[in-house]
Amino acid sequence: MQKQANVERLLDMAKVAGLSQEAIHRSLDIGKVLPDRAAWRAFLDKLLIFLGTTFGLSGLVFFFAYNWANLGKWLKLGLIPVAIIALIALATWKKVDSLIGKCALLGASVLVGIFLAIFGQIYQTGADPYELFIGWTLLIIGWVLIARFPALWIFWLLLANASLILYYQQTQNWYRSYNELQILLFLMNLLALIAWEIGASFFDWLKARWAITLIALYTFSIVTTHLVVYIFERRDQPPTIVWLYIIFVLAIFGFYRYMKHELSMLAINCLSLIVVITAAIGKELVHHLEDCLMMAIIVLVLATISVAWLRGVAKSWNK
Amino acid sequence: MEQITPDKKISLQMVLDQLKQENLAPADADAKIQTYIESKPDVPNPWYIQVMVGFSAWLAAIFFLIFLIGVFRIEEKSFLVLGLLFCAAACFLKRMPKDVDLFVIFLNQLALIANVTGQVFILIWVGCTFRDETPICLAAIILQLIMLLVYPDKIQRFATPVVIISAIIPILQELSIQFSMHFFIVAVAAGTLAVWLFLFQPFFIKWADYAHPIAYGLILSFLHLLLVSVGEGYEYDRMFKGLVGGCWWPTTVGLMLCFWVLIAHIFRFYKQPLEKLFLIVLLASGVLAWITRESPGILGSIFILVLGFYRSTKLVQALTIIFLAIFVIHYYYFMDVTLLTKSFILMGVAVLLFMTRAFLVCKCCCTKEEKPCI
């Protein structure tokens, strides 16, 4: 009975005690599990600012992408810096700590990319797209640092990923350098994950779990996909990814099991392991249709062990 | 009795004490709840573990099906018998008493695999017998309804609306009723809204083990169904053009009405008068619906986002944001106007949203004590 009230527990309580409709609503109200006036206000504020910013920025991107003939090159080049200055002024006026200020910096960061694209279009600089992305990533780093805004950091990481992929696509042999690219992408996002987790211990604004989960999911998807590709197609290449994967999985288990209790990360880890082990055994042992029964049993056993282990871990944390 | 203060975490005991003080809970409620809490196993089973279990069972079932069909060369008529046997075995495994945790999980997984295999076998038999898509879809719907009743499992209950709604689409294609897709999507939206609004009613609480997974299944089905509106190309035209009739505004109008019902319900719940603030929300959503009339996914996602927030479910909100991103990107790329017009429309929407914020958040939502933010 001393457990914290949440929707599930309160509804269980209503079921067992046979509460009336009025009593159910009152219990949800007392338990403060449904949003109150202040929560609705914050929700609407965030929703409308985010949607407004997204639509507004997309509108600006299309406006310049249309390449309106009536706009001279100076006007085109002049409009964007004016918009950037206006957004920076807005961020300064509303303070960088406010949501409007953070969204204004996000807007300014997007406009830098549009400016670089228009500049390249007008002067035919001959620069490759990867150069534009690298320039964009480097130019906005100051704003990313001062904004203290998880969405802007995720946007920056997205740009860094795009820069790396485009660099390899446009300057290297795609097939030969595929292995190297995937490893670099994995290491870059892993570094971001580590930095974010360390930062979260010191700064409140970095405690946004959605961002950490998003980076972890992306990192897992890169390393798992690459390892499966390696298992089936690229066994001729050095097994660096195998060693990296083993270290990564063990580190994730150690960190989220003993240091930072987070079951969702352990579940992602288990799911990745199920996929990798199934792929490895499937490649080595499945030669006939009869072998599929063994595969079904292996998946069944792996999933059973994973679920039992995860539930055991959660129980041990609750004690 | 512990006092409830704004910064204190509220326990079940505190809620119950308060209810009893207000004569809203029976005097013997403590004992009943205590007994229930003690009898309920304290095993955490969050949604991501359920996803992992579902994914693994589905993967294992594929291997198992390949093995059975490939090795044994099963005759057509045997599929029905085997299918029924597997479904019965699944129900038996799921319902048999179990003690050891690891064994429970293993048998539950095995039951899920038997369930998937059994259902696939029965559908193969229906396909072989009738050689048509519609009987297969009808059989899938009936099977799901039967398994919902006899197979006590969260994943099955979640999958039921997803499979049924997916199976209705080919039936609609077969019937070739013009504009039927609009009615179907709006009906699913209305059904989803009804289930989520009634979730806190005593009757639904009594059936919460069924109602909650079904409610989540309906959300996923609805968002998934809206993806039809972002499709394009020859195959898409062949499958859906007749059902949709070349335009999407009827769906948007239906969704707008659902959204308005939700807003009215929220206002009633919080005992707010249906006056100025209510009219502003209706007007703003009406304008947004008009602007995005050919992209119903945007209003549909916002509708689910508000519903998810109203019911305090972060999972629904996170899922909806992913779908919203898909719909917004689609809106940018496929509007049938020039880039310049598109850019003006998008900037117009942004201005509308910021103006709505100014009215809603800063003027209307502020109490007298709060300082307006603009």
C-alpha cells in the first residue's frame, strides 16, 4: 500500500475495491497521475512551438529551394543572414534557457545549411555535398554548445552522421570502404552515447532519456546490422566488428546492469544478441530444411533466458 | 494519516485514506486491496519486454513453419486438423498451472509459437479450399476473435485489433465500394477514441486485462492505417484508388470531428466551460484541417498525441511523434503545388500555430496569478 500511485495501480485498486465512477476520477485526481492545468499548459506550449518551428523552417527551405527568378542573388544571400540574425536576436531576447530561445537557435542552425547551399548554387563553388555538410556541422557547433537543447544536439549528430556517410560515398570506393564506414559510424555514435551518459550525471538538461534511448537504438542498429552483414557476406574482411561488438555488449551489460539501472537498454542488448546469435548459428548450421526446427528451438531458448534474466534483474533492483 | 502535500510522492494508501475521508471508498477497502497486492506477483513486465517476446516468438514461428511445411509435405486437408491442434495446444500451455519462473516463460513462448503456427495452418487450409483472398481475411478475423476469448495473453489481445483491421482492407478492396476507406479510417478513429475515453469507466476497469492491450492495438492500427494516405505509385493506385476516390479530405473531416469530440470530453472532464478557449481550439484545428486536408495523417497524429497526453501514456506519445514525422515529411514532398506556394502554405501554418499558442497558452490558460508569457 505504500507503493507510489500510478494509473495502473489506481485502476487495480478501483477494480478490487469496486469504486464508483466518481471515486475513480477522484482517485486519479488525488494521485495526480493525469495532467493538471500546468501540465496541459506546458504540453500545448511545447507542441505548438515544435510544430510551428518545423512547419516554419520547412517553409523557408522550400522558399529558397524554389529559386525564385524574381529574387536577385544579393537578395537571396541577404535574406538568410537577416533571418539568422532575427532568430539569434529572438534567442537573446527570450533567453537561451526558454523553449522559444532554444527553438530559435535550432532554426538559425538549419538556416546556416540553407545559406551554404544557396551560396554554392549561386557561385557554383564546385564543392561536394559532403563539404557542405561538414561546414554546416562545424559552423553551428557554438550554438549547439550554448543552447543546452537535446533536440539541437540530436540534429547536430544527424549532420555529423550525414557528413561521414557522404564523405565515404563521394570520395571512397563504396564497396571496399563499407566496413570502415560502418565501424566509424558505430564508434562516433558510441562516443556520443558515452558523452551523453557522462554529461547526464552533471547537467540536468542532458537527462532527457528519449535522446539517450534514440542514440542507443541507432548505435545498436548500426553494429547489429553490420555484424549480420559480416556474418553472411563479408567473412573475408578482418573481424574488427566482432571484437567491437563483444566489448560493446559487455560494456552495455555492465553499465546498465550495475551502474545505471535501466532495463530498456538491457532489453535492447538482449534483442540484439538474439538476432546476432541466430544469424551466426543459422549461417554455420542451417543447410537443410530439417535444421529450421533447431533454429526455432534456439530462438525460443534465447528469448526465454533473456526474459527470465531481465525479470530477475528488475526484481533484484526492487529489493 | 499521512497528509498530501504538493511536493510529496503520493502512495496508494494516501489516495485510499483521502477517498475514505470523502466517503468515496468502502471501509473494508484496505483489507481487499492489501490481499490483492500480496496475491499479485511483483514481476515487472514492461512493454519492451513484451515486444521482445513477441518478436522472438514470431521469428521462431517462421523457422518452425518452414520446418513443418518443408519436411513433412503436409496435405491440404491436414492443415485444418494440425492448425486446430496447435491452437488447442497453445491454449492448454498458456492456461496450465506453472510454478517455476523460467519454466513459465518457456511455456508461454512455446504457447505463442503454437498459436501463430496454428493460426497460419488454418489460414493455409482456408486459402487452399476457397482459393480466394476474402475467405482468408474473414477466417483471420474469426480466428482472432476466438483466440482473444480463449487464449489469455497480452500479445494476442494487442494483436487482435491490428490483425482484424488489416484483414478488413482486402475485404473492402474486394467489395470495391467507392470512398469506403474514408469511412473505415474514421470508424477506427472513433472506435479508438471510444475505447480510450471509456478506459477509466468501472465496466472497462473490470475488463482491464482485455481493454488495455486492445486500446494500444487500436492506436497502432489507426496510425498504421493512416499510412495508406502517404502511399503512391502504380501498385498503390491499383489497391487503393477505388476505395479512396482520389482525395483525402473526407477522412480529414471525419478526424476533425473525432478531435472535436475529444476536446469537448477533455473540457467536460476538467469542468471547463465550453466558451472562448473551446472555440479557439475548434477554430484552430478546423483551419489546420482545411490546410492539411489532403494529408489526414497530420491531424490524425495530433489527435492521438492529445489523446495519449490526456491519458498519460508516454508510449502512445512517442509512437505518435514517429508517425507525425512521417506524415509531415509526406506533406512537404507530395503537395501538388509549386515549391513557392508550398513554402507560403507551410509558413502560413507556422504562423497559425504560433498565434494559437499565443492565445491558448499565454492568454487563456493562464490563471490570474500566472504572468502571461507574451
